[in-house]
Amino acid sequence: MRRFAPLIVLSVLTACGSGTEQTEERLTQKAGTVAEQAAAASETVEWTGHGNDWKEQRYSRLDQINRSTVAELGLHWSFDMTTRRGVEATPLMINRTLYVTGSWSMVYALDAVTGEQKWFYDPQVDRSFLAKGCCDAVNRGVAYADGKIIVGAYDGRLIALDANDGAVVWDVQTTDREQSYTITGAPVIAGDKVIIGNGGAELGVRGYVTAYDIASGKQAWRFYTVPGNPADGFENDVMEMAAKTWSGEWWKWGGGGTVWDSMVYDPELDLLYIGVGNGSPWNQSLRSPEGGDNLFLASIVALKPDSGEYVWHYQTTPGETWDFTATQHIMLADLEIAGKLRKVLMQAPKNGFFYVLDRTNGELISAEKYTTVTWAERVNMATGRPVETDGARVFDGKKPVIPSMGGGHNWPPMSYNPQTGLVYFPMMVFPSTYLAPTRDIDKKPNQGYWHLGFDNMGMAPPPASVNEINALLDASYSGQLLAWDPVKQEQAWVQPPQRPTMGGTLSTAGLLVFQGGKNGNLTAHDAETGAELWSHHTQTGAMAAPISYAIDGVQYVAIAVGFGGGFGAQGGALAHHWKIPNRSRVLVYKLGGTHELPEPEDTLEEMPKPAAVTASAQTVQHGQVIYQRHCAYCHGDGLRTGGLTPDLRYSSEGIHNIWQDIVIDGVLSPVGMVGFKEYISAEDAEAVRQYVLSEANRVYAGQQ
Ligand code: CA
């Protein structure tokens, strides 16, 4: 990312040189009259929607905490959640109560001033659902409407709770529990309806969104994102149209296109925008052998919220094959572009381009690379389609592709500050390699297990020492906080590279950008320059975005911290050596806050002395292949877990003694480790154990 360095100075000078003056002027105006100041002193400002306002800008108009006062920001209270899996939730603050979700779709209602728990709801998700999802039992938050808190549960239910006491008002199953559907996203409210999508495109499902009546929980409509089997008849004309962009027997593979995160309702235009995910399987040559665009994969689709009727779409990655979802944060704004005020929709999806669309009709206004992109040269503005590079679809397990399957930007939310005109989000740079399938089982449809249509051996990192990994991280595995000018379609500033997997952002009228995840810190940055003005060590990682609210004239910043999710599970070299234990907490800050986090009792474990390898080198090698194909998507590529699942190299003698019971018979399935009897033999499981021992001995001997 060093290539950006000269640009930082340039863009600050050109874009913000006169802007600073203007901003100071705006700030002076903002101070207002004495009466206005008095009103501000008793003001209560809620955070009622996932992205705050309906435009999902994640901008707080509060400015008590600002560039001058942020140095006095301190922790006010903390709340420990009961689980330690991933945390990805944006809290809501309504009626002096914080509503926040933890892992397994649990909902906590906390007093927003004191942190005292008002109520707690556990939907009792069957832990075996862990094997039906790609990326941990996370939840990105609740929706609020008509006195109800609505949560999507990991097992596919949508549940409305009484906001006052957490009592269940209604509880509906939105998916077929026999299929590999899960819910991790926040529902969205559109008038008298609540809409929810689902995930599962790594495990062979067909994506859709469903609308329910908020009062009764009764289903209003369902919109599929990819066509089903033509022999069954299409649900509507638009599915018939979409089917013309597919070939072969795609329906047998599921097709994918899951809407697992961003959905936004636009009351001005009465449109619902949904972000659609990757193909299932990833490998297009399997699911649609003659190619085609494969609508509506990797698209933003606008629907009528009353009926689910299709209005327009824009496809970011036609013929998607790299896991380039367009499920990332959809943000709306009214921007002056080329002298005209445009109603725009903005997204920085995984594929590395920042898109600005006209949200009235889906017309592409502009698209530029926000990060390193090797799969496409540019977006052709005449056709709206990416111009792929030569060899972009070469899957030899060697050719690196950037962005990776993790994306140049993933789900961590962006924020926009109307004063600076900039969008702030965590950008990532690291490569993926893809290997065409070599085994018959990977060439056939088979829902129910991690199935990409690629050989997972292609993702195996080479054995490396800790120094080599760190060098790799410094060179090409990085994450950075980026400020993007959506009108000029260029970077305004970027913070120095960190490890990938940084958190989402919050913008405030105090001209600050808040972000978690940097070396275990929550940080505040100057919105104009990016300079870090404040930080607090949260004792853990963070992926979720902070929010801000005010009660009785006091401004607060709140964040749900904790690591996990896709990177926590499959983290591999990315998250390895994170060296910060995973804790799930809600942290709330205010000016003058004096609360201190308890001294950590848990520390990272020492590695027990591993037993000797008793198998041949050939068996160890076989164990690596089996591991990489069946175990890596939870325990980390090359045994390098992100810390969420056990690092198998640290397995105790006790675990080694019951290895077959765990791996084959599934005795730990109540905690999410299902048995693999259907996929591997007892000999395979023992080979994996020998591979684990081999790697453990290497680490124990100080070779890593
Ligand atoms: Ca995916």
C-alpha cells in the first residue's frame, strides 16, 4: 500500500486545504444560540436503525465529543456477554436502552446510561447449525418497530420480542431447517413489513429474501435471487428472465445469491435495495458450464417493499466465481455530481471497486478501484461491466487474485460524514489462490457441507516460520482505514497498514471517525486528515461498528467488541498470531469516563508438549490434504486458526485420546464440532491427527 503514500499528502492539500476553513465556519454556525445550547444540554438522541438514519450513513449529529475534547474520552461502563464466539452487532439505542446481539443470536437489553441488564433473550439455537453456516454463529444486530425488537436467529427463525421485557411476540421459521440456511444479518423495516435474508452459499443453497407483517409475523412475500429448476415453473417473470443468464443444471447446485447482510429501505422512492451474494458453488464452470452473467449473483437489486416486485438491478461481477459478494454495506446519499444533485447508492463490495449508482433507476454513475485489483482492469462505463484481465479465471492453485475471497472490503460497515463528504471504511489487501477441483466429490452438487467447487488445497498456505508470516503480513496482508471521496472517486487519506480484519466505522459531527480492531484498540481519527487522536485498549479484537447517542445532554460512544466470524474461523495466516484473547463485551464511553476494565484473568495458553509423530511422512502428507479439505474452513488454513476455534496444535493428550470419538462420531457436536463419518474414514482422521502432531512438534521446537 506504499503506492498510496504520495497521494495522501496530495489529496489532503487539494481536497481539504480549503475544506478546513469551510468546516470551521460550519462548526461555528453549529454552536448556535444560547437557547439552542440549552436545548442541547438536555438532549436525548437515539440510534434507532442499523445504520442510524434510513440512508444508513452511520453519521451521528452529536459533537460534544469532538477533535478538541476527545482526549478526555474515557470508558464509562462495560458489560460482559455470556459467550465468546464472534460479535458483529451494531447496537440500537431506543428509550434509554441499548439493544445488542451476541453470538448465537442472543439479545441483550441494557440500560444505556448504567449498563445494567434489563432483559436477556436466548433463542436456544441448536448448536449443530454451526456446520450449516460458513462464518461462525454471529449476528449483526436487531431491528426496531412498533415496540418490537426483531432478531434473525442463526437457525433461520425471525423472532419479534417485546422491547420492554423481551417476551416473544411471534417466532417464524423463514428457512427449511433441513437445508444449510443460516441468518446472521439484521432485519430491515419497510413500512409495516420486516424483511430478512439468509446465508449458505458456501453450502449449496438458493438465496432469497422474505417480508413479514410486523404486527402478526405473517409472510407477505418472498423474492428469490437466483432462478430455480425451470421444470418446476418460475415464480415470476423476472426469474424467467434471470434463467436466460444461466446454463446447465444450476438448480442442482443451489445457485447461491444469498442476501446475508445489507438491505436498505428508501422511503423517498419507496424502494428496498438488497445486496446479493456469491454463486454456489463459487466455481462458475460447474454451476453454469456455458458461462453467462448468472443473475442476480453479486448484484444490487431494487424491489417494491409492498409486493417484492423487481424494479431494477446492477450486477457488480457478472459470472461471479471468486466469492465476490455484493452483500456489503449499501449506503444512500444525495450528492452533487457534475453540477447535478443525484440520489445515489454507494457500495464498496468485495470485488475492489467503489460503485456510485443512481438509486432511482440503477444507472451506473461511476466505479473506481478502492484497493489493489488484479482480476479486472476497470469498469467499462458504456456497458457498466468490468473488463476482466487475461487469466482472471485461471484456477491453477498458484495464481494470486486480489482482492481475495475475503474481499477488498467485507461486511464491517462504512460511515459517511456530510461535512467532509467522505466515506470511511476498512479496506483489505491480501491474495487468494483457487484450484480447480481434482476429486469427483467436488465436481458434483452436494448440499450440506462446505463446497466451493474448488479444491481447498489451493488455499493451503505453505509451512512458514513466524518471521516469514510476519513478513508476508507486512508485505501483502494488510488492512487500512480508508477515507474515500465518492464524488471524485479517489482516496482522500488512508491510515498506515495494519493486519487485515479491522472493524466498521462511525462518523460524527465532532469531525471524528471511530473504529475498533487496531491491535485491540478502539481509536478516534480526525475525519479530515485521518490522524489518530485517541485510543483505548479494549483487551480484545473488534469487527463491529461503534454507534453514538445522547441521553440528558451527555454524548456516549458504544461498541460491541469481540473477534470471530469468517476470519476468526478460517483466519489462517491472516488472524494467526493475533495474540489477543477473544472476549465478547459491550463498551460505552463518555467524556470524563473513569471505568476500568478488569485485569484479564485469561491469557493465551502455553502449548503442551506434543507426543511424537508415529506415522510415515506419506501419512502426514495425506493428513494435511484431508485436514485442508474438511477441517480448514473452521480450524484455519494450515492449522492457523483465528483463535475462535481451538488451535489443534495445542490439543491436550486428553483430546488426542478421544480423537476418533470427536472427529468420526461427533461427541462434541453439542458445542458445534460435528462428526465427519460421512466424509472421511477412521484412517483419514488418524492421518489428520498425525499431521496435527507433526505441526505441533514443529511449533514446539521453536520453528515458528
Ligand atoms: Ca461467500
